[in-house]
Amino acid sequence: MKIGDKVSVVDEDLSGMITSVKGNIVVFKDEYGFTYQYPKEKLVPKDVNLYENIRVVKKAEPKKVVSKKHQKNHMVLDLHFHHMVKNPSDYDSFERLFIQKAKLIEVLDFCRKHNLKRLEIVHGIGDGTLQRMVMDVLESQSDIDFYNKEILHHQSGAVMIEFH
């Protein structure tokens, strides 16, 4: 460091031009004319061309390892009855609801057994009977959070579950 060099103070918003150097102590003047004294270790050169001839090597970032289990989309259970059996007209409404409830509990157990994090249950809008049954079953379960998949506060006919 010599007289006339521009310097900045480490860990402070202060810079200026060196006016004198006395051993380890450097005296510099800021842009407003105030004079400061700092040891050389607290100062760094403020030179625009300092790094001009230094080649910068850009290293590739290490690839983050992500479990294949967590790369999958969440599981979806569609409780529409015509997707569950071949002849839906052969069942009365009580049998339909009983089969849908059994399937829901079976899938919840499957998700817990296989440590799945999310499950989407599609129950449809309809008259609300199936939706109430789904909510009753979910409220009786422990270690889950669930919420309606609503779009702009309109009913979507689906519930998203997150397992703990």
C-alpha cells in the first residue's frame, strides 16, 4: 500500500485514498475530507482492475441426491363407484358407501405401511354423502393433516392428505 492508493475498511462501509503510511498504520482521507487511521490488516485495496487478469474457473455444482420415493407424484384414490366395480348398478346405495369406505381405509393403511407422504382422495361433489363419509373417516385417523383441494373457494371434490 502506497500513497494515492484507494482502500476500503474491512467490516465497515468506509473507503478513501491513502495520504500516509507509518509502519503498520495507514492514514487515508474519505470522499468528504475526513481522515482515518487503521492498521494494514483492516484495509483492502479498492482497485477496479485488481482481478482483471485472473482467470475464473466455474465449477459444476454437486448433484443433490434425492430419494426416488420422494420424486414420485402423490398417490390418488378415486372413490367414484363406477371406477371400483364392473357393474355399479348391481349395488344399492348402502353397499356402495360401505365398499367406498372399506377402500378408503385400505388405502390409508397402505400409505402408512409404505411411508407415503401425501394422498389425494377424489370423492366428487354430488349430494355430499360420500364427502361426509370421507371427512368422518379422516377425522377418526391420527397423524394426518387434510384439507379440501379448493380452487378460489369453490368445492373441487377432492381432499389432500399429508401423513406425519
